[in-house]
Amino acid sequence: MKFIRNKARELFYFSWLILNLLLAKNTGLLDDEAYYWVYSKFMDWGYYDHPPMIAILIKAGDSLFHNELGVRFFIVLMSTLTLYLIDKLCEKRNDLLFFTIAASIFLLQIGSILAVPDLPLMFFIALYFTVLKKFMAGPNWKNSLLLGLVMACMLYSKYHAVLIIFFTLVANPALLRKWQSYFAAAIAFALFLPHIRWQIAHDLPSINYHLFERNATQYQFEFTLQYLISQILLAGPLIGWLVLYAAFTKKPVDPFEKTLKWTTVGIFGLFLIATFKGRSEANWTVPAFVGLIVLAHQHLTEKAQWRKWTYWLLLPSLIFTFTARIYMMADVKPMTWLKKDEFHKTKEWARAIKDTAKYLPVVFPNSYQRASQYWFYSGRPSFSLNTIQYRRSNYNFWPLEDNLQGKKVLLVYPDDLGVYPDTIPNERKPMHSRIVDSFYSHSNIFLEEQKKAAIINGKVLRVRLMGKMTERFAKSQTPVYLALYAHDNDVAYTLRGKKFLGIYNGDEPSSFSVDVDLSSVKPGKYRYKWAIESCIPGWPTLNSSSSEMVVK
């Protein structure tokens, strides 16, 4: 017992690391984890959805272990170090209380193994606050350089890092009067510049998607309700309410705690406000959890009665999280009552599709997740064909589509829809398929309106589109479609434009005019996208971002 008391901290972090390594090795990949694993096959300065930090970590881990542990190895190490750094940020030390909070928070218990951008971001935020604390106490060349480096790493992890920097300045406007702050910012900008150049070269896909295309057009109360419930659950299914209350009611005692308070409350509040415009995903608040844990710990050390609640709730919290961990690792069929279960029977699912495909390449319409899962568990590259019913992803950029042109392929989709008549039974949900003798698509072309669309005689929409043509596309006479979406996000109309000859101009963009008949469209406000015909009847590829149009 004396040894345990003397080595409590070491034993806690060692146990945390070993348990998470075991869970990482024996748990199937989430869809998004498999997608980020495909990232690592095409190393670049940026990707459609995120900066490249997650790809770097997965690439490094995959070079050590060619399985789920390899994908998650450095994530598990980072999650353990993150907890250690948060622990060090607490001025008032109560080891038992800190370990109890950490063990009760669902995000830390379950999320600590997942190879997603949130975990690297959380690690670098903890490191950022560690350096910032020293910087605020005495800015110098060394601290400024380290701060700039860590800020760049935060930004390379996930764009939400901008919020941490912003609320730091809101909490400490005096930092704007220090030349060391500008030196740190210059270092961060210089290191982040390759990613900015990648964004510009690819027409700012991440900015367009995250800021303009993800939001719903009408407010729904369930967005706000789901957000509030999800934040309590992330903070701990049983202890979350107490952790949030303790952090939000903590009065800062110094400028550093003030910074933690602003970043925590600011991020939670910002995404709460965002629910009035659209859905806020539960994990978007992950950057706030570093400050949340520190503030909650500091406040609970002063509140003996509140502190007792954390100890009383520890055992049921551990029972809940360990039950979830065991289920994640168990080789069982997905529970039918779960809306989505990504951990189980994926190997068997991939094997069933592989056996059906035999030698054929496999294409998954409208699912970068299924394409990535199949690639990881079958060992065969696959392709996600993104159509107007879906969204763009990095499969629109990777050099996979050209290798499939003119080849016989197997299309795989979850539903028949009158397009995929053959069934692939497996231990998950049955899949449907269709063989295409000669595949063709043009999803790697991105179209923009060169001039504002004009309606002629109230019936015909004439627009001039611009994009980088492929030689194959330029030699074809392929129809362009205008897809109009009503406010409920259902496709209202898919209108075919005239056939045309594109112009192949190498790496330079070229333009062409398209006329679309709008006489069948009811008056109203729509969102619209441009699409190009593919080999799947009625499923043209998505080739633009969405914009608004009013039809009178």
C-alpha cells in the first residue's frame, strides 16, 4: 500500500496507457479513422476536410504496426501526454480528485484511442497553455519561438485551433502590445504557409465546406437540445453536469485562469449560438476541454461537498465506461437498436464484398467512409464516387478515378433504389451491388460560375462555367446538370443542360456556356449545385459547391 501511495501518479498514467493500447489494438476502426488512414496513403500539405497532422501521426504508426494499433498508436501516446500536461496546469494539486475527474469524463475514457484530428488538437492545446503560461509570466525569444511552433502545430491539427488563439487575445488584449506576440504569430504563419498555399491551389475547399456548405437552412430546436445533451455526455454521462457547472462558476484568480475561462466558456457558447443556424457536432467543443478540466479541478478542490459527488459517482461512471469499452472490443454483431455501429464485423463485411467483387475494383457511391473501411480491411484500393445526393471529399482530389475509366467495376450501395439489384449478404447490414462494364465519371473537375447566372425569358438559365478540364472530358460530349434543392434539403429538380465540347487547356482553367430550361421549376428559394453525368443512371457527380438561387 505504501508503494501504491508513493507511486500513485506513475501507476495511474502507466495503467491509462496500457489499457488504451489494449483497447486500440482490439477495437475495429471507426469510418472516419479509416478515411484518415487513406489520408496517410496520399501525404500532402492539406486535405478537403482537415489539415495534415492526423495523416502524419497515422503514417508514423502504420510504419510500426500494420493494424488498428498502428493507426492509433501515436494517438494513444498523445492522449496520455495530454492528460499529464493538463495535470501539470493545475496549480492546486489534489491527485485523487484529478484522477477521479479524468476517469469519469467520457471523452477521455473512450475518445483517447480514436485516430481523429480532435486528439492531436487537444494535445497541442495542452502544450500551448503550458507554453503560454510561461510566456505570460515572462515573454522572451525562447518562449515566443516555442509559442509560434505550438500554434502552428495546433493549426495543422484542426482549424478549431483558431478559436483558442482568438479567445486568448480577447482575455488578454495586453498581449497585442507586446512585440513577442507578433514574433510568435509570424513563426506560426510561416510554418502554416504551406497549408495555406495548398488551400489556395485547390480553391479553398475546406473553407467553403466548413463555413458555407455544412449548415442547415432552417433552425430546428432539436439542434440546440442535442448540442446541450451531447456536451453533458461528453463531459461524463454521470459527472458531466458537475464538471461543467464547476468550470463555468469558477472565478479566475489570475490572468492565466482568465484565459482558460474565456477559451472554455467562449467555445461552448459559440457553438451553442451556432445551433441557431445549423447543427453543431458534439466533438467541435473538444478544444474547450483542456480549460474545462483545469477549471473544474481548481474549483472542486475548494468545494468539499461538491468534491464528494465526484467520488460517489466514480464507481458507476467506471462501470458505464468499462462496459462501453468491453462492447467496443467484443466480436459481436452490431446492435440493431443503435443508429450506427462502426466498430463491429467490419472485417467480415469487407470480406463478403471482396468475395463478390473477385478481381473487380470496387466503387462506393456517396460514401468516403465505406470506401475507406473496405480499403483498410480488404487491402484493396477503392473509390468513393461523390454524386449530387452527397458531398465532396478528398476522393475528388486523389488520383484514383482516372485508373478506373473504361474498366469493369463493382458498384456497392446499402440500398437497391432500383439501381443496385444484386444483394451481398454479410454479418452487418446487407449491401446491394451492380456491375458496370465500362466505368466513367468526372468527379475530379470543379466548376465555378465565371459570370452570374442570367435567366432568359423567364425560362432558360444561361451561365458560363469555368474549371480545369481533363483531356478525357474535353473529348466527350457530356451533359452538365443543375441540381436544385428545396429548403428541406431534398432534391427538388435535377435539370439536364445541353451537351457540349469542353476545352482541354492543360493546367489552365477553361470556360464554356450552359443553358438549362427552368420552365418546370416552381417559384421559390433553392440551393443549387452543378454536376456532370456519370456511368450511374440519374447519379451525376458533384462538381461544385452549393449556392443560393431564387426562381420567380
